[in-house]
Amino acid sequence: LYSDLLGIPASPEVVDAFLEDRSSGAYEQLVDRMLDSVHFGERWGRRWLDKARYADSNGYEADNARGNAWRYRDWVIDAINHDVPYDQFSILQLAGDLVGDAAPLDQLATAFHRQTLTNTEGGTDKEEFRVKAVVDRVNTTGTVWLGLTVGCAQCHTHKYDQITHREYYGLFAFFNNGDEVDTTVPVAQFASDTKARDLQGELESLKQKLAERRAELA
């Protein structure tokens, strides 16, 4: 169960406690505890993040770090841990910014489309790589939600493929007409302002200690 649901080994203490539990529902209770663990979303979110081509850096030669990439990663983990229905899970990632009264976290879900490689090398053609990003979004969307390697139709219609050249660029047009903009999504999405203030106070204290240590190192 630990390997399958959480992806980490059980501690000896957990194993001993389970073996000593003679109640009829011991197994089911153990499963429930694992499903309630944040590690469940981490374990199974990984499968989705692989499909979404998630990475913490841009790729290519420079491969600069993406400082906020983890926000989308955590959104996926939280969605799985909160049992978000698959239809809503899909809609938010495909077009979360277009749903009625879109909340910041709904907009964050569309970072699915922002996981494409980004080339920051000198001398690159911005329009060329913008189009490459659009192509990547079409191909990834087709692979993940249609189960088709739609990229085969990028150059021409294939005799046995399920999508034509014309259909490919019809789908391409949706993404090609979208403006890529950055959105500010607050990190502190807490249930109460009191909790947010408490954590902000802790953060300021840690920032002060960090500044003091940096001063010593300098």
C-alpha cells in the first residue's frame, strides 16, 4: 500500500502498529489514512506532471530556472488530494481563465500550457519560438486529452491517422489566437486572515535572520 499509494516505504513503527491492530477494519483504516496524506497527491500527481511536461527550468542551452514553476506543480497535487472531479480538473487546465468568475487559482491551472520549453539564448527569433510553443501546446493537448499523437498531422494528412492536416490547424488556431500574459496569483491562499498574518510574521522573522547571516558571510 505504501509503495502504491504514497511511493515511500512504511516506517517500522507503522508496520508494527498495523500488525498489532486486530480490529476488523484495520486495513481499510490504513488505506483511508494514506488517501488523506499529502503524499498521495505527490505520488499520483507525478504521473500527470509527466504528461504535462512539467519542469523547474526552461530547457535549451541556458536552462534557466523557473522560479514559480512549483505553483502549478502544487496546484496539481492539491487538486488530486482534494478529489477535484476529472471534468473540472480538465476544464481548469485547458481554459481556467475563461470560466465564470475565475479565481486566481483557476487561472493558475492554465499553467498547463506554459510548461513548454523556453529558449532564452541570444540571437533567437521570438516569433519562431512563439509558434513552436503553440505547436507544443496543440501536440500536448492532443496527447493528454485525445490520446492521439496529433503532431503527425502538422505537416500533412496521413492516410491512417484520425486527424487531418486541416483539423490540426483548426486546433492550432485556438492556441494561436491566445495572448500569453503573466498573472499575479497570491501564494497565501489561507482559510483565514489570522493564519495568513501569523505566517507572515514568521516569514518576516526568518527574513531578518537570513539578512543577518548574509551580512556575516559578506
